[in-house]
Amino acid sequence: MTAIFITGTPCTGKTTLASRLNGQLIKINDLAISHGFVMGIDENKGYKVIDIDKLSRYVDEMIKNCDELLIFEGHLSHLCDGADKVIVLRVNPEMLEKRLMERDYSESKIRENLEAEALGVCSAEAFEKYPESTYELDVTDLGIDEAVKLVEDVIENGGDYPVGSVDFMEWLVEN
């Protein structure tokens, strides 16, 4: 049995990519909502506040009780226990900004997500929890088929995609 966590800043292509992989797809945000792991709403940012400990325990139990490939998709997945591999999708903040705007994110949410992407927040968090099994992929210039093939190769073979190999800090300095 294998558990793959696909994570990254919102609008990096996690859902689109994960839905094309062979395996049982579990959307981590939907799982948290459907099982009552939402503790409330952050009044300042409008985000759902998730009980990560409960979510993590639930995910870990799912993995232990399953004998097929599970693909957990979502920007909280890397905070949960049980991953065999964590794949962080990265996108250049200039492209990411366009995607966030197309989804009608507020100016403050756009800025927050662009800064998180430039700083590699998801990568750093994933690496902290999974230092030996986190892969960081820049999918900025890849079509969906190319990105799927790359992720499939990482799932099957690993590869040399270390955290820190994608660097968008220059965008942050310039903006």
C-alpha cells in the first residue's frame, strides 16, 4: 500500500493533476469538512480552521486500513501522518497570481498566497515532517500531461527533486 500526498499553494494544479493519477483520490479539505474536523472560521481571513491533529489521525487510520494506492490532495495534506511520498507542486508567482485572480480571490488572499509560494511555505512544512520523502516540482511551464508524467515518475521511481530546488524568492524581492 502506498499513500501519496499532493500539496502546494492554492491554484498550483493539485486537484487537476491528482484527478488524473491512478489511485483512490481523497480531497483532504472535503475529508476534513465531511468528518467534522472544522473548528470554526478565522474571522480575519475567512478560512476554515481545521483540527489538524484529528484530521491527521483519521488519515493515518485510512492508510493503515487500505490496500490500494491512496492519493491525498490538498494544501493541508502534508501536515498529516502516513505519507510514503509528499509531492509539492510549485508555480511561478506571476502565473499563480493570474490563476488566483481568475478564481476571484480577494487582494489580501492573493498576496498571502503569492508570498507563501515565493517563500516555499508548503515545501518547508512538508520537508520538516517528511525530510526523506518530499519532492518539489516546478510545474509552471508544464502542460497537464507533462506534469502527470513527472508525478507518476516520482511516485514510481523517486527522483532528484529536493526541497529548495525551486526558488521564487526573486519575485518576492521585486514585489
